[in-house]
Amino acid sequence: MKDQHTEHNPPNFQSGTQSPAGLAQMHPDRARLAKGFAKVVAGGRIVRLQKEKPFLERMVTGGLPAQAEQPDSASHEKAVLESVASNLEAGIEMVGQQEVCLAKIGGRLSEIALSLNLSRTPQCEDKERADVQVRFESSRDEIRRLAQTTYDNTALFSKGPSKPITIAVPTHGEWEGISIDRSNIEQPGLTTVDLGKVCGSGPGYTLDPGSVKRAFDEWRSLCINNRMQWGLLMDRLHGAHQSLLNVMNGKKWRIPQVPKSGTLGPLRRPHRNN
């Protein structure tokens, strides 16, 4: 069954479990991270973390009937690997949707840069400047719309730091947590463009080439991070498919044990340890 809770991060985080007094005492970034819900990919769906469930059910199978088999049976191992592969494919699909939106945002930033250049030419008359401002506002509004895009009821972008989506993957005999980040668009250059204008007496900052260049640099960094996440997920998916093929050919593969203790929780976090 689909998760019925839809997240809308932009323009502001609306939900959280911390009290206002508790958030006020926290570091600003940590207070932002405390808002929203921790999500994982389980059973091929992006769902809220349900800590009361057993590890495999909450982090891998999502409650699918893999538990019907004996824990040490080959069919059980096959079901777990199939769930892992399905989860990775869902993560890849989410990152792919994010990439499409980033590409469209880049196109709109190019149109904004063109509008700014036209507004600054000496030959541009008042009526032409008004038309240029209208085109700028259209591009800005489209960026705002793209920033609210969701995949499987999960926001692809955030305004500030946010909790990543986690995928549990068996790697070298232990469970590894792969994080998928929502692209943070609350950055100085992108925010300046969002609140700015290219000409006219209306509200907002009058943009300059430096502001737009900074927005492009921030956008480019988001694109690079997106491709790095895609590559990591694809690498883990190839590994899951190879392990699944080995099991189907009769080779031994053991489901990693879940650590019973440890300060970093049940998943090894290469992102956090590096």
C-alpha cells in the first residue's frame, strides 16, 4: 500500500516532533534537521522509518512476505536480495527524477542570465525592459514550481538541511546505509535570484552578473552531487544483482547480522565516517 503522507519541503518545513522550546535551544542547522521525517526505501517504496518493526522489515522488505521462509534458507536469502535490488532501483529512479528537474532548473537559470544581459544593454528601452522582467519572473516561477517536485510522496528538494533517505545494502558481510540527499536549494546565489529582479521599480534585489554566476555555481554543485549518488547506487545495484545470481546458481550467501549495539546504529555509514 502506498504511503499516504505527502511531504512538501519548499518553501518551509511544516512538520517535526521537537517542541518549539527544544528547537530554540539547538544549533540552527540541527534544529532544521530535527524537522521532517526520517525516511527509508523498503519494499521498493520510500516510507517513513518505523522503529518498532524488526530490522529486515523496516529497512529492507517493507513488510513483504519474505519472513515466511526459514531465516537460513536460500529462498529467504533470495527474497532479501530481491528487496535490496528493488530498493536500489527505486533510489535510482528518485535520483533520475531529481536530475531531470535540475536540468530544467539549469535551463531557466540560462534564461534568467539572458534576461539580465538584455536589461543591461544601452539600447534596451523601457518597454523592452518591462518585457524582459516578465520573462525573468516566468523563469523564476518555473524554478519555484520545479523545487516542489516530489517522487513517491517525497520531496526531491529542500530549503536548508534535511534528513536523507536511507537504503540498507549488504556490503562485505555487514549492512551499509546509503544516503540519498534532497538537493538543498536554499543557498546564497539561488536565494538571491529567487528574491531578485532584473529591472524595474518593483520589490526585490536588482541582480548583477556575479549573483547569477554564483547561482550557476551552486546549481552545478547540486548536479555533481546528483551524479555521484547515481553512480554509487548503480554500483551497489550491480553488486546486488551479482549476489542474487550467485544464490540462484546455488552459491552460498549469508544475510549480514544486525549489530546489537554500537554508537552509529545498525548500519555502517561510509558518508558519515569519511
